[in-house]
Amino acid sequence: MSVRRLLRPAWLLTHLLVVAAFVVMVNLGFWQLRRLDARQAHNAIVEERMSQPVGPFHEVVDLVNPEESANRPVEVPGVFDPGREVYVMNRTRDGLPGVHVVTLMEGGFGAVAVDRGFLPRPVYMGGEEHYWAPGGGEVVVTGWIRLSRTSRFGNGDEVDVVDIADLSGRWGVALLPAYVQATAGAAAGDQIVLEAETAPPNVSYPCDREGRRYRGCDQDCDCAVDQFVSSSRLARGIRRVWVYFLRGTLRLPAKGLRPSAHP
């Protein structure tokens, strides 16, 4: 094959596309690493907040800027109103589908929505509310501060996320600007089937030095490695193609072979 053929527009375009793909793969690998760094920095803030001592809701939560209080542990005394309750759909626990039960709690501090825990879907569909009904009288709930999200759809008492503004209008009460994800004190009764959270959901943990044991880092680490491996293979492929063509053009002997002594 001649050098002239290598310089044809089709070959030049092919090589440009290959080089562009190589650059894209390398940049995607670094982007995944930057994403992992941001995730680790975020998780460090979450872990620092979670490690703080439990405090009263009105002392822990910044009502003007509740984002600064997210994931901090709190305790909330009050009385549940089972008549004002919604169910966050499409939740799972250990592979089992279900809902989260969110109930209004009122106390001297004001009114707050409390995510009381996970309810398996078969029990929820059975409709026997006494299985997950809160106890009567005042209780003290402990849990984490969670932030409101914007609801996109819902069907009656079934919602997709906890939206404070939507719940305030639905329940006819001015809710505090954050809600509580209960870890204790929100369940009552001998037949209770609610399962409280043991860690804030949607929190991913960074990789450790002994292996990627924690949630959330696997995808970023694996994707970065895949991009770098793919770009390395692509670079080796480009090199082999050029070596092959140059040998054919310049009549160079293959590696490891000596040129013949006879013409």
C-alpha cells in the first residue's frame, strides 16, 4: 500500500475520527474522576453532619436556609395526624417493592412532615391501615433532616417525592421547610410493619483503599477505568495500523525477522 493511498480523503477522515474518539475517551475518563472527587467531597460533608449530636428540630434546622441542615440528626416531639398522610411510591427495600409512609406531625414547634418508614407493597395494597397506623398521644421521633423536592406527578394520596409546598396545600397547614426521615419513634403497635431507615437514602460513599466496598463509587471508578482502557487500546490499534502500512510501503521486515541474504 502506498503513502499516496494513506493520504486520500477517506483515509484522512478515518484517522481524524479515530484521533477524535481517542481524545473524547481520555476526557471522559478524567470527567469520571472529577465526578468521583465531587461525590467524595459531598459525602464528607454528609458524614460530618450525621456525626453531630441529636438536637431539637427548632435548634438544628435553619428555617431560612434548610440546605445547611440537611442530614443532621434531630428529635421532634409531637402528635401524629393519621388523617393527613401520603405514600411515596416506587420505593424498594432489599429488592422488595413498597412505599414510604409520610405523616403530618404537630407540636409546639409547628407542623412537620415525617417519613415514618418503608411499607411493603403487598401490605399497602391490602388496605388495612391499622398495620402501619401511628400510636395515639405525643411521641418523640428521632431521625435525619431531609430536603423538599419538587413533585412531578401523583395520584390521590400517592406521590413521587416529598414536596413540602404540595403537602402544605394538600393538608391545609404551613409545614416547616424540611421534613424528618425517622429512624426511631415513628412506629407503634404490636403489628407494625414499617421499617425505619438506618442511613439517609441516595447517599453514596467513597472508595476505600482495600476495594470498592461502598455504594456509589463503583460506577464512577469502573467508567473511568473503562474509558482509559478503551483509549489505550485505540492508541495501540492506531500504532499497529501505521506500522503495518509503513512496513508495506517501505518494504521493512517484520519484527523479529531478518532480511533475506539472497535477493
